[in-house]
Amino acid sequence: MSESVEQRTRRLVAEVFGLPLESVTRATSHETVEEWDSINVLNLLMAVESEFDVVISPEEAANFMSVEKILAVLATKGVQ
């Protein structure tokens, strides 16, 4: 069975921020991860664009503040 969008997003967040996958939840955010800075958000943005074959605008990228919000941006792109 293939990974869900949420599982794939959590995996990307874990990889970019160097976190154990099991510690990444929908609530994981810039407030809970010290490494969640502008450089790593850019890395995450590129990883998400590549993984889901989407283009994220700068306005949408500004919402990349938590796993939950990244999933919301992906939903607006029709990624389910």
C-alpha cells in the first residue's frame, strides 16, 4: 500500500529537519522544531514540490509553518 499524503509530508519534514519520523505529527511546527528556520523551509519547499509535482507560490510558502498547514496548501493544489 502506498503512503498517504500525510505520511509522505511527515517523512519529508523528518528528512529535512533531521527528526525521527515517529516524532513528526500534524502538530509539528516552527514552534516545536528548533531547526525550522528560513533555510530549512526552503529545503522543505523544494522537497514538497518535487515529491508531489506541484509549484508552491511565495504566498503559499509563507504558510509552511506546520505539517497541518503544509497539508492544507497541498489540498488547495488537489493533492490528496
